[in-house]
Amino acid sequence: MRTRDPLILGIDLGGTKILTSVINSKGEMLSRDHTVTPAAKGPEGVIQAIHASAKRAVEGASITMDRLTAVGVGAPGLADGKAGILLTSPNLPGWKDVPLRDILQEKFKKRAFLINDGNAAALGEYYFGAARGVAHFIYVTISTGIGGGIVVDGKLLLGSRGLAGEIGHMTIADKGPPCHCGNRGCWEALASGTALAKAARKRIKAGADTTILGFAEGKIDKVTAQTVQSASEKGDPLANQLILKTAYYFGVGLANLVNIFNPEMIVIGGGLSNMGDRLLKPAYRVAEERAFNQSYRMVRFVRAALGRNSGVLGAAAFAFDEMKKELGKPDV
Ligand SMILES: [Zn+2]
């Protein structure tokens, strides 16, 4: 092993899973450890789980904790990167104003850096994935919610405290369905996998003629975006209609991003993007109709390259970035 290559412990803290990895400056993951997030145990239990997972990741990379240069953690919710505080998190009950950065610094005896998960994933794709070398791009993840991050002039747009990039909570329909953030008509309340499943359940309950239930073991609570997709693949008209509606709202949000940021590229990741053309093509058409032509023509829409690793790689990239004065930039 190159002894002087800085190594970062990357942590992707999710509402259901924690991924930790020892990552070098080339974005190579020397180890990985997956564990379930014991979300119900609150911050203390989750932080213990992070610590245990980190120990396994460090062992997996055949190093000791001393060898680590720093720790980068990506967390869901509003992460005040400057103060290192996770202000609130819809996916982590009981987390309010948790000084996660300082807690991890204390635990690992290393410098630690905190970033929102969507912003982390954007950085991951920027340094190591689909947006390498692209100075103006937006990362959009569409899955149970919608998140992302915005890179302008080669720099992640963090806003004054790190709360920028909450693209899933831009209002798309002023009287739209309620969002768990407290607002209504947010992009993710209309175009996420959760929104799609909810819309399907509503129509089924209202007696719609559809095969969707057959893909959900006949149980309404097992109807998910995935079951709607399966029904659509077999030509179910309601499933097709629901996906088109999701695509419509997804496209409206994309048009807003194109007009506001004039990106060169929009990188799309997340579970729902695996629907591919069925969802994305009609969404791009809507974006084309609604955005300025000149701006739309400059955008390349590409699929994310790093899959589930984007967050952990990005959290590490953020730590590299923050320490670059001491370490030099990631070697990419
Ligand atoms: Zn919202």
C-alpha cells in the first residue's frame, strides 16, 4: 500500500442502512461495511452502530484507525455543515440539533466533516462518477423521496450553512398533496416512488380496474412503485397512466432546474430511475416543453454511475475537499 496516500473513512448514514468504507484519494473503496440503522434507538444507538461499522470497515481495509486522515459523513436531512450539526432528519426520529461532527471527532479522534446525503452523492458523481470534469451539473436522485445536489462553477452549492440543494422540496403544485416536510405540493410529494405508490393505492381503493394488486400479493399495503412498474410492463393502462403522471411532475421539476441553473448535465440516480425510458423519456419531453429551448438544448441527461456508493464516496470527497489545503486535491 502507498503509505502516504490519505485515507478517509466515508460514512453514508441512511434512514434504513449505514454504509461505511475506507476510501483513498482516487475514490477506491478499500473496504465496505453495511449495517442496519437502528433508527428507533435514537441518536445514541445510531452513533454506536456507526462506530461498530467503522471498526469493521477499518479492519476490512487491513489498517488501524491511526492510519485514517479524516472522517466524512453524509446524513439525511438538514445538515449544517459549518457547525457540524444535523438540525433535523425526516428519516431519523429523535434527531434534533445533534452535533454529529463533534461526536464523531470525539469517537474517532480524527477530524470529521458533515454533509447532507444528496449533496454528498452529487460530490461523489462529480469526483468519481458520471459528472467528472463537468463544472455545471445537478444531481437528482428519485427514489422514496427526491434529493440532490447542485454544482456550479465546479463547486458544490452549499448555501450559507450547507442547507442548499433541497430540490425535492421545491413547490410544484401550490395546492398539491402534503409533504412530510410540512409544506404541500413539493416535488417529492408528487414525483417520488412514494407518491407513485400512494396514487396507485388511492385509485385501487376507489375501485379502479387494474392488475396492480396482482403484483402486490393482492394486498393494498404491498403496492409500491415497483409493483406499479411491473403492471406497466405487462401493459396495465392504469399503471401506465400513473407512471406518466409521475413523469409529468418529474419533468416539471427538471424544467425548473434547467431554467434556474443552466446546467451542462443533469445526472439522475435513485431506485426509480431504473424504470428507464418508461419514466425518463416522457419526463424529458415535459422538461423540453417547459424550459427555455436554448437552455434545454445545452443539457445532457445522464444516469448516475456510482449507484449506492455515490453517498459514501461523496462524503469522503467532501472530507478530502475540506482538507485540501493540507492534503492537496483528490487525485482525479
Ligand atoms: Zn417537502
